[in-house]
Amino acid sequence: MVASGPILGVSAYYHDSAAALLDGDGRILAAAQEERFTRRKHDPDFPRHAAAWCLREAGLSMHDLAAVAFYDKPYLKFERLLETYHTFAPRGLSSFLSAIPVWIREKLFMRRMLGEELEKLGLEKGRKGPTVLFPEHHLSHAASAFHPSPFESAAILTVDGVGEWATTTIGRGAGKDIAILRELHFPHSPGLLYSAFTAYCGFKVNSGEYKLMGLAPYGDPDSERTRRFRDLILSDLLDLRPDGSLLLNMKYFNYATGLTMCVNDRWQTLFGLPPRPAESEIGQEYMDLALAIQQVTEEVVFRLADTARALTGEENLVMAGGVALNCVANGKLLRRGPFRDIWVQPAAGDAGGALGAALAARHIWQGAERVPESRDSMRGASLGPEYGRAATVRVARRFKAPFREFTDFGALCSEVARCLSEGKAVGWFQGRMEYGPRALGNRSILGDPRRPEMQKKLNLKIKYREGFRPFAPSVLEEEAASCFELDRPSPYMLLVAPLAAARRKELPGNYASLPLWERLYVERSDLPAITHVDMSARIQTVSRETNPRYWALLDAMRREQGCPVVVNTSFNVRGEPIVRTPLDAYTCFMRTEMDHLVVGDLVFDKADQPAWNEEGDWRERFELD
């Protein structure tokens, strides 16, 4: 009989490594990404800090675990590498000489590597420890999407770069069971296709895809160039089938055996423009190219969804994998159909594979039944570390930082709402850190969406990032329909929807032909800081049930300032992970032009703080309270 008991899930060795812990009843106790502990963005290493925290949070040792589940099968991945190099030989020699020695020396012996890492977490040699399991990569994604969802049964769609062989799967979940019905195999990958355009447009692969998505609305949907780009993609780069499967023309791609994504000279000949250098000015042609690949990606997702509906007969869809973070496609799919409802795993990328691996182990290896929750079991994605008052006071004492402490949380919310209405930028640090790439009101920087200058201020003076990047609104769940064309909750900022007609302003007749920066600063609505150039917004609805403190702040904004919406962006600067500790938060606050920092019930005013000194190492870690 398989042992019941807690399960630790782990994802590692590619990017966004993470750990997640289930208790013996299958509840998600804790989940966190390693980058938040090491401060190394997209950290791929074994998540020893995240795993140690998960165990400490639950009061468990390694010997209390029934299993440790790793999010993919290394031998299958190695098989794919060998077969790929053999297929494309003699191309790829430099990549082969770089990758294969690492596999032979380390990754082929993944069980041993994991054993060594687990020993560092407290597993004693010679004493029986947890069973180590290896569910497939896309099964981990599927489990992360279906099991925490509110549906008793659903179609499952997972789309990413690549796991072992699969790049896309269609499946069905019912009760505790998941069946994978269709697979698309490497090198034919919707995710890698999108990443290739990310690289060609001058952004970093595995982290810049959301920049490409944000750039796409600046493209002109009616221009001949955009239509030509889209037609060239569909005629020369890929063969898109009616069921959503695709075949890529590999003479244009280098990722299978090379060290880059694209064969640049062939792309330049095809599209008539060179690869854009990183950080260079973005011309209209790259905006149109971004729009063209976004349109093609949406068509791929739509066809895959139609196939999933036909294969499963299900009315609801769940999604995971990196492409599931394309919230523009998600929003259009929801409005288009054919599904009644869609639920997307908030940690849809590789970090979420840790949770999915643990859930797959529970429901397949342990055979445990699943009980759907009334909403979802992710608890607002608030699954990471939490810090009490003492940790913040230690930081204040360290830097001789004055603060005000509120004993009435309602009064604190009123004060923050007033500051926001005056155009101040506020760092908001509350409760448990979010799991996944989005800050959802616990590790956020906030602003007033009614102020036209707020988008520019946050991008250039606080986030230190590209000025074209849009910002997301957080809105009271009860007020969402009055601001956006959205008829259901969007708690994880994974749906884009249009602004409500009553909120929009008339655009100038030459709007579409204006240069990027002029279009960017046209006031398109009465919520200009969160209205993208195509009149859309990436929406987070805030529930009193899942995040009562953030809801209370938004309610204060509604009652006292007449606006149930705030600008919400992640609490970090470009190139750094989202803050985890009060020390991280204060450091970020002092390095930027943020006006106020709220940590729990403590408020720091920038005007009162001592001069900031970067000398020394301020990155020492404090233990949890």
C-alpha cells in the first residue's frame, strides 16, 4: 500500500525553480520560487531555500514526507536531446559539446543529485526517506491546472516551450484522474515560436515574452505590413492545422541544436527587417511584427481549445504552461468560446510545475480522491512567506528609519487612499508572498489609475523599465463590471478585457498613426494609467474572501475617493525578483522614487527617511518570526 502523508514538489534546472508542499489531506500548505530567496531572477538551481522554508512553515522534516516529486522525467529529456542532435547532425556541434557533458556528468544522475540536495535539507543517510517520483513535465502542468480548479471535470490545455518531448497537450480531468489525449512534440512548439519572436524583437527569452505581448497592441491591425507579416508567418514559418497542431519550418529556427532562437539572416530576408538590438528604439515595424505573432498565437490557442472541446465534451477549460500566461489570448478565448468558463493556474510556468508534480503524486501515486472547492484552492496564490511586526521593526532599527504605526487598519487604508489620490506611489507589503509571476496585493506597488502621469512615473522613476509597458488594475470584485467588459472574477490577473464603454474617451482622428510615445500618453479613458493603447486592461478582481486587507484598501478608495480601482504592479525594479522580506521592501523603497512604504500596519514616508547608503551588504536574511 502506498504511504499517505505530505508531499514536496520540486521544479529545477531550467528556469524559475520552485518548491511546493501538500499536507496529508492534499491541502496546499506552502509554495515559493527560489528567486525570491536568492534574489537571482529566474533562478534555475535546486530550490533549497524555498524547500527548506516550505518544510519549516509546515513544521515538518524530510522524514515526515511520503514523497518528493520532481516535475519532469530527466531520462526522457535526455533521449530527446540525443535524438534531436542525431536528426540535425552535423548542425549543432557547438551546442552538443556544451550540453551533453553536463548531462553525462550531472543530469543523467538526477536521482543521485536530488538525494544529495535532500540530504542538505535534513534527510539522514541510511534512514528510509520519502519516495522520489518523476511525473512527466506536461502531466505536472496539467495537474497544476486541474486539481486546484473549482471544476469537477474539465478539458485541460497545456502549452509551453518544451518538456521532455511534448510542447502542447490536450487532456481531460475528472475526479482524481487526468488523461492526456493528444500531444504535440518538439521541435514543433507554439511556445518556442513565440519566444523566437521575443528574441528577434530584442527581448530576453524566458522573461521577455510578456513584453512582446505588451508591445503587440501598438501594432496597426489595419496596416498592410501587419497583414503581410502575419501571412508570411503562416506561409513560411509554420503550417497551422485545423486542430491547432503545427509544424515549424526548421530552416528558420536555431533552437533545436543551436545557441540562439532564430536563423537571423533568413528572418531578415523574409520580413525585410533585421533583428532589433536590445534596448534600442522600437520602430513601428517591430510593433507590427509583435502584433502579427500575437494574432497567430491567438489563432493557435483558439484552434487548440476547439479541439479540446470536441475531444472531451467538457464545458470548462483549465490551462497551464508558459503560453497560458498570455492573458490577451485568454481573455479573447473566454469571450469567443467554446467554453463556459476558463481557469488558469496562476503559476502557469515552470514554477507551477512544482505544485503540479506534488498534486500528480497525490492523486496518481497515492490514489487520493479530489474534492473540488467552491472557488479554488490556491487561496489567492498567497502561499509564500509572511513576516510579523518584529521583522519590520528590526529593519527600521537597522537603518534608523522612522515610521508611523496604525492600530486601526481602517484608518491606515484611509491614509493610503488619500496618498494615492494625491499622486503618490505606495509600496504595499502585506501577509504571505504570492506564488507565481504576478503581485496580487501582497507584494505590490500601487498608484491612482485616474492620474495620466502615473504610468510614466511608475515605469521610468520606480520600475526603471521600458516606458511602453502597460500596468494592470486591481478592482473590487463587486465593481469590476462597472469598469470593464468582464462578467466574472479574474483573481490572478490572467484575463485581458476591454474598458467599459462609459469609461472611454473619444480618440483623436489620427490616433493610429501617432508615434508610440504620443499614442502612449493620449488619455483614452477616465482610468488612463491602466488603459492600454487598444482600450484594454489586464484585470485583477479582488475578493473580500481571499484578500481582505487589500479589499479593504480598495473599498476605502471607492468610498472616500470615488474610485474602486488602483494601479497594481509588482514590488520590484527591473532585473530583480519581487521582494520577499521587509528588508527587500525597504531596500527597493529607498532605491526608487516611491513615496510611501506600508508593511503590515507600519507606514514609512520617504520624506522622513535618512539618506540611503548603498555601502556594505544589506542583503542579509532575517529568520521568520
